[in-house]
Amino acid sequence: MHVLTLEKLAKDGLLAGKRVLIRSDLNVPRNDEGAITNDARIEASLPAIRMALAAGAAVMVTSHLGRPKEGVLRPEDSLQVVADRLGELLGREVPVVQDWVDGVEVKPGELM
């Protein structure tokens, strides 16, 4: 069986200029104030994100936080705290796009 991996696609130059959606488990534990208490899941996502960015892809990362209810937008379910930590670890801003179903503008080398 022939399996295409992100690493193989990146090495072959097949990610350059492409939009890459990475589904990560970023459901990190938080304290009562909403601060992240363990960022291991964010750290584990970094190699794939860095690889896609380095390969010239436009990168979108998706996940969930907590147990959101479909169609209900609550501040405590926002991934902003995760995006902020991811931005700290990557040394760049990571914007959160709430209404992405109708499409978003993301250029190669950008991350959201």
C-alpha cells in the first residue's frame, strides 16, 4: 500500500502554494480561569505545522476546545487561548477565524 505522508509531500515540493488543513487534538486542559495548564498537545502539533509552513503551504489548523454545542458560540469554547500559546511557541501571530465555513483567505506561509 502506498501512503502519502505530510513529510513526503513536503520533501517532494507538493505543498508549495497549496492550502493544508491540519486537524490537531488541541483540547488542552485549563484551570478555572481558562489558562492552559498543560500544553503538551500544542507542542505535539508543532512539527507538522512547521513542516507545512516551511514547505510553502497556506496552513489552517482546526480543533475544538471543551465540549462545544453545535451552533452555540460560547467564549469558553474559543480556541483563542490555544492560538495565543501556539503563537508564542512559533514566534508569530496566529489569528483565530470564527466564521470559516464560507471560505477564508490564507496565503502561502500564513497560519490560522
